[in-house]
Amino acid sequence: MTEGTVKATFDIYRYDPGHDRAPRYQRYTLDLAPHTPVLTALLKIRAEIDPSLALRYSCRSAICGSCAMQVNSKSRLACETQIGPELARDGRIVIEPMRNQSVLRDLVVEQEPFWRNYDKVQPHLILDPRHPMPEGSENPMTPEEVERFRETPRCIACAACFSACPAVEADPAFPGPMALAKLYRFVVDPRDQGHQDRLARIQTEGLWLCLRCHLCTEACPKDVRPSERIRDLKEMAVAVQGGTEHGSKHAIGFKDNIRDRGLLNEMKLVRQTSGVVGVLEQLPQGMRIVRKRPELIRKPHRIEGMDEVEKIYEALDRPEEKP
Ligand code: FES
């Protein structure tokens, strides 16, 4: 080992669906400086040890997003992730392809579902031909209007959020964090004339499938904070359209329940969300739960400290205090 280097062990996911019966992990050991980016190490392995290793990359500067992969179980950009901290924390570096996308070979995944979802949100300004922008004008926005979507243009479409998202894994109907963050960017753009339609459509096209786990925000290498943009979209959808379907009715019911007594009234929430038919459908399951936890049907009471809850709601009702 040369001075200033560390022995770095890489366990790399290898799989060629056309030839291999099952994925395997192949171990490579290199002497590298601790500040070496993971991508540099992978390229060294490919150049000096195993030319069959397949991976995607382009800019090597955290700009293009193509080198995203799982590094020690986290969605990361390989070109900006240094090996030193990974080895110090985990003792080795496990490299795997992005999740929620099928493997084409080794670390290269099929990106078509990711881009299809992006395409579906119409990530461009929608203009009304009946109200064209004045000729030669760029329809300038105020600094406050620009500020509302300051973060979303930083997205480099690396799909780290898509890979980290359990809602994508659970239901392919969920568009994914990036697509929704991009949608938000156009909904708050004052030049966009399709924002009402966008909000109406997305309510039935997966917006409410978000689980609010914030793993997308944790994974994003550009601090776009997609989970917060999804929260904003939900608030706007409810403000503009009210409770139009299951997800928004549930959110409104949840908020009203807590406002009433500081606790959820599960039975009332089911009725508010799914109506009488929903209550009847869920009755057998409800009975099973009540048999195990009879305290759930005792007379509703207000929690101690309700005055603090009321203060929160009063603040929420004052628009100038909303985030
Ligand atoms: S190679 Fe472009 S972001 Fe890593």
C-alpha cells in the first residue's frame, strides 16, 4: 500500500439478465486515496481489472445525473461520493444499481418508467392561445414569484429520489418525487395557464399516494426537497378544489379530527374519507380491531393541552403565517 492510500474493498452487483441465472456480488480490492470518488474507483476497476463491468456516467462533475447508484444502500452520485467516509462508516463499499428500475446490466438500469412519468406531467409551460404573451415580451416575473420555484430547477434528473421512494415500489401509478417536484414548478409559475387542470388531474393520477416518508428529500443530491413540493401540491389541490376524492378527503378529515379534540377519531375519519359505503365495507376489519383495542370506541374526549393545538390551528388559518 502506498503512502496516503487505504485498502478499499468493493462488493459490486453483477448481473446480465441475458446470460446470468441470478445476480451476484463480485469483490475487488484496490489501494486508493481516501478522497477518491466512487466513480473513479469503478472506472479504475474497469480499466485495470475487469473490462466487462457496465455502468453509466458522463460529466464526472455532479451535473448530468447519470452516475446515480446505490452506495452502501443509499442513492448517491458516484462521482461526488468519496470512498473515505464510506469505508470509515461501513468498512467496505457495496455498489448496487438504482432501485425501482429493472437492471439492464450490472449498474445500468432501464430508465423508461422514470422518464415516462416525467413526460406525463407535461414539464413545460402551457400557454392559452387566446391570451398570447405580448410580442417581444418575456412576461417578467417578480422576485417573489421566482422565489417560489427556486429549488426545483436545481434537479438534474438523476432519479435518486425515484430509487429511494417506497411509494414507487408499492404502486407504479405513483408518478415519483421528481415528476411531482417538476409539476409543482409549473403550477406556481404565473405564466402557466394550465395550473388548474394540472392540479385537478394530478389528484387522480397519484398525488395522494405519497407516503410522506421524506426519503426522496434525504436522497436528493441537489437539495430540491421533493417531499416538501409534494406537500405544497397537496395543499394547493385542497385549497383550489377541496376534497374531491379519497386522498384529499382523508387529509381534510384528518385535519378536522385533530382540530376537534387533538386526537384522531378513527371511525369518523373512515366516514369522512369513504362515506357510509366505505364504513360498511370496513366494518369487519373495524370489529376485529375494536375486539383487540376496545378503548378505541370509548366516548371521544379532548386531550389535555388542547389550547396549544388551537393555537397551531389559529396560526394555520392566518395565511401570512403559512410557510
Ligand atoms: S457523472 Fe454526471 S453526475 Fe456523476
